[in-house]
Amino acid sequence: MGRLYLIQLDGRIYSCRNCRSHLAQCDELVSKSFHCRHGKAYLFNTVVNVSVGPLEDRMMTTGKHTVADIFCNSCQQVVGWKYEVAFEKSQKYKEGKFILERAKMVDGDGSDSFPISDGDDE
């Protein structure tokens, strides 16, 4: 295994709660109105420093989706998932986007204060 290179983001960022690796910029936040098994979750256009796991079909509150768990590249903790396919027409906007679980991340300064935005429930 080679040397681990992590992307360092500028501006307001979200980081892995476990190891503080940068995961996403605030500007990439689409919605804070999603939910996962462990509580709240946020939808992002793009994330960094993650690896994508195998695809699997999951039945969610908004219908069936093909998703892949995403893992922090630094500590290997599952931090969320990536939407690959949405089977419902109304959910197609999620394809290619990422969910980060609120419980698995912190604001860039280490706090739990996040900006507010509107969106859909998952």
C-alpha cells in the first residue's frame, strides 16, 4: 500500500468525527433534511477523501435505491453512502450525490454547529 494523500479543503468544511479528515465543503451541501438509521444525514453534491464500497439495493422511505456505502480514506469508518440509481422518477435528482451521516462528522472547527438549509426527507 502506498502513501495516503488526503485532499485539504478551503473555507468552511465538514470533517470526519473520528479522524478529522476533510469530507466536504459547506458550499456543496444540498440538504440537511435527510435521515438515516443513526439520526440526521446531509445530502452533498461532492465529497472528498472517501472510498466507495460495493453497490446494493436498499428500500428507503422514498423508495428503492441502488447505493454504495462510503468510507473515510483515513480511518476507514463508514461515513455515509452514495446514490447510484433512484428507481422512482421523483428521486432521480439524488443520483451521483452523497449522504454524510450527521453523527459521523463535525464542522471544520470541531464544533457541531452546521448551517441550516431546506430539502427533502429520506
